[in-house]
Amino acid sequence: MSIELVKLESKEAFTVIGIQCPLSPIEAPKVWHSFIQNIHLIENRVQSTVSLGVCDDLNQRYIASVEVDKVDVVPEGMVSLEIPANEYAVFKHKGSIQGINESFQEIGRWLHQNNYKGTHKPPFFELYDERYQGESEESEFTIYMSLVKI
């Protein structure tokens, strides 16, 4: 497993639709399974090969989702969430998804060493695309950590 800072990036506000679960590492894999089975129900997806795992710690939930360009209909059992414009540190996680907790520990150290702190807008989201291969050590995905300079 490895984690590396790719860039600092400003992102405009965007909206996601997905399935939520309590903010728990035990619940997240279950919600992803359900989400993948129902992703076809979501209209107006921005990219067909990209999914987002959004941490909404203020509401103590995790949302397996996709970005949409407009919300006409939220399928039954799903939620929509607008992510406000924010500054992000963008990290690449390489390795099995099992190493994600170690990646977040490394990100925490990087934030502290570089005089940043995370925000609650939401604090982070994971971007999964064609690079993601689950348990494979060759798997890659991107973590967007919202931040402010302290």
C-alpha cells in the first residue's frame, strides 16, 4: 500500500446521488454492493465510469454515489447531497482497499506537517474509476481531502 499527494485542487460545488449507510467501515462494503446493483436507476450521471464514496461526518453517514449534473428524480432508497465548493488535497492510494485506514493515517500526518486541517464540508470523498481493482495490490483510487490552512 502506498499513498502520495498528487496535487492541491479547488473544486466547484457538485451534487451526488447514492445510497447511504451509517459512518462505519463495517457498513461501507455492504452499501457499495447495494449501490452497484442499483446504479442504473440514477439519471443524469456526469461520468459513467466514476463512483464516489462520500464521508458526511456531520450527519454520521457514508454515501456510495455518483456525480449528477442535475437532480430530476432521486430513486427510492437513495439520497442526494450537494458538496459545496472547497479546496482539496488530492491523494492517490495504491494497493488493496484493505489499506485505506493506513492511507488516512498518512493523510492525517501530511495535513499536520503542512499546517492544514480537514473541514466538514464533507471532510473527504473517494473517487473510484477504472483503476480500482478491489483487493488487488495493483488497485488505485483517489482521495480528495477537504482542507483549510491553519
